[in-house]
Amino acid sequence: MSANSRGPHVRVEPLGVTFEAPPELTLLEAAGFAGIRLPRMCRNGTCRTCLCRVTSGEVRFTIEWPGLSREEKAEGYVLTCVAVALTDLVLDVPDASIA
Ligand code: FES
């Protein structure tokens, strides 16, 4: 990855904004650095406040077993506080806002 390319691009819908998500940051952290406020509370993968759906792309999780059911994972739901972008993503986060 070059110095000009810090990480995958994440588009937040329906807000229509995009931020870069470097591999060392969770989606929640990267959005925060970009001035985008995503729903959050515990920041450790347990409260599910940050639950949202990835409609395009892939993530990995920073903890072994984030608080998601097998069905939720299969449907593309992620917890942004413990998820890192592996590819460009589109997130569906109705409660997102500009910080
Ligand atoms: S903020 Fe609590 S699970 Fe993500």
C-alpha cells in the first residue's frame, strides 16, 4: 500500500459520505477521525449500539466472537467498533451524522 493510499474507502449510506479506513483502525475509529459520527457506546463489541449492515465489501473483526448471531453475520451485519475494512465497503447506517 503506498503512502497515498491509506486504506479502503468506506461509503456511509444514506448520509452519502466516504472515509478512508486504514487497517490499524476500526471502522468506528476511522469514521471518527474523518468527522463522521456513527452510533456507539461500549466500543468493545458487546452493547450492539453500533450494529449496522455492510451492503458491499468485506471486514474482519478484532475480537474472536463479536456480539453477532450466525444469521446476522450471514446477512452482513457488523459491529463497527470491532470491525476493520478488508476491502472498499458500503455501510448502511441510518443514524450516522456529520460530527
Ligand atoms: S459500540 Fe458497543 S458493540 Fe460497538
